[in-house]
Amino acid sequence: MRASVFPARRAATRPCAFLQRQQQQRRQQQQQQQQQIRDLTTTAPRHGVSEFALTSPSLRPRPRLAVPPAITSKAATRRSSSTTSSDNKGDATEKAEAKATPPTHYELFPQTLPDGPPPRGKFHIDTQKLRREFIALQVGSHPDLNRGGGSESGSGSGGSGIRSQSHAQSARINEAYRTLARPLARAQYVLALRGRDVANDETASVRDPELLGEVLEARETIEEAAREDDLDALRAANEERIRRCEELLGKLFAADDLDGAADEVVRLRYWVNVRESIDNWEEGKPVVLEH
């Protein structure tokens, strides 16, 4: 009985040795893992990441890829071209704004008025020369002569657009000529260029009792006239007043005296109204003189 029992006990001790070897291998693996964790935690930067996360391959620092020089140069070229295009757009915008700024009436007649408005240029204008340049400009901007390759009736987007521009240019030339050809309108325009809107200022008046007395006397003479010949003496005296006002305006603008020029414009407006009342005289028609 003893001989059969003892071999069985020795056989039972063999599995225990096998388990011990497995446990020893597990301890060695754990030690290796702990050593790897310590190595990673000492070499990797710490940003609040756990040691387990540092062992994950997806969270380990990845090496930076070297960019080929050709790609780098292309990217730099694209940035440079975009900067250049934006600069070009800015320049184009500034040029468009400068082009959109309408020229002054003086700039439309460079041959007659090369020096521009006062004080650089003269206030007095050669109206005959201005008229000749005006006719030449009107012929060059006439809508019928600027069809732009459209049909004879002006149909088509290209032809209609050019005709519209021609109409607008022709209207500007007409307005400029009417303004500059008349001394009163010209003087008001020159003051408007300098920020003095005398033409639309209803409070602008001359506080001169002598002037107001002369204006009232002229009004009575026009109302009491029985026929147009009765106004010849008044017409001659009034034209002399207008001539003196225009001459004085030339001196005031040359001296850049805007205040004096503004007062003289109001005075000239009175005498121009007297002139219009004389020219439009009709028997029994009431006279209305506006300042």
C-alpha cells in the first residue's frame, strides 16, 4: 500500500513547479512593462496625460514629416501671388474711385480754361472761344456719332451702353457751358467749389440801404412804364451796374477774398433780376424782383 501511495504524491508536486515558473514569467513581464512606463514618463513631455495613455501608440509623439522644397516653394508662390492680387485689387479700387470723381466744369474746357478756376485762373472768360470749344465737344460726344458698333437703331447692349454714356457726357457739357458762360452762375459755381453755396442760401442778402433803395426805384420804373422805350435809360444804367460788379468780382477772386466775392455775388444777383424784368416787360404785368 505504501509503495502505491508515495509515487502519486511526487507526481502532484510537478504541477506546482510549473505554476511557479508561470508566476515568475508574469512578474518578469510586469517588471518589463513598468520599466517601459518609467522610460516613457521620463522622456515624454508631461501635459496631464496618464502613464497608460503614454503607452498607447496613437498618443505617442509623432515625428514631423519633412516637406519637399518644391511644395514649400509652391506654397510661398501662392501666398505671394495672393498678396500681389490683393494689392492690385486695392490699386484698381483707388483708380476706379479717382475715375468716378467727376471733373469740374473748368476741366471740360482745357483749351479755353487751361488754368482752371480762380484764384489760379482768371474769373473773366472769352465767351466766344468757350462757345467754339463747346461746339467741338458736343460734336465729339453726340450720341448719334457714338454707336459703338451697335445697330443703326442703337439696339444691342454694347451700343445702348455707349449711347447712354454719350447722353450723360453731352448733358454734362451743356450744364458746364451754361454755367460758365454767365458771370453770375460762374461766380456762384466758383464759390461752391470752395464750400460757399451762395446760390441756394436764402438768407444771403446785402444789408446796404443805398442798394435796396436803387432796387426799389428800378422796380417802380418798370411798373410805371407805358411802353418798352420808357425802359431804355434804366436798361443802360443797369448794364453799367452789372459791368462794375463783374469787374469787381474778378479782382476779389484774384485776391482770394471769398467773403467779399460772396457779398458782390448777391449784389450782382439783384441787378441781373432787374435785367430780366426789363427784358420780360409787358404792359400791366407785375414786377417781382428776387434777391
